[in-house]
Amino acid sequence: MRSRSLKQTAMILCAVFVLAVFFSIGLQVVHAGHHCADRRCPICVAYSGAQFVMRILGLVAVAQALRLTSRLAPMVPDVPCCPHLLSASPVALRNRLND
């Protein structure tokens, strides 16, 4: 049940992101075709707002990707005396096997 709700949430967020991208592309097309004397016309304000939102979305995506990769990094055991040992084998634990 939980995986279904996560999938639905992911699909909704993906759809919102796609709509934001298409809205941003549409604003870029409209902004490229108009000429204004100052930057206070509604098209320029919407264009700069869309740029801000897309930059924030990109920053959040990069931050989440960095957090995910740091969480998935392989953990190397911390052995202070012998850092070259990576496993707890009988030889590494200095157990004698010649009984």
C-alpha cells in the first residue's frame, strides 16, 4: 500500500515538474518575441520568476542527488591500527590455525 502512494506522489511531482518546464519554455518563446523599454512588464516579471523557480528546482535536485550518493557510498570499516585490513578473516584477527 505504501509503495502505491509513493508511486502516485512521484508521478504527481513528475507531472508538476514537466508542466513547469513547458511553462518555462513557453515564457522563453514569448519573451524572445517582445520588446519592452523597462523590465517591469508582466512578461518580463513572469520570465524572471520562472527562471528563479527553475534554478531553485535544479539546486534542490543537485542537493538531493549529492545526499543520495553520499548515503549510498560503500562503507569501509574503521580499523585504527591496521587500515589495510578490510575483512575480519581468521588471519586478520591473528588467530593461529596450526593446532
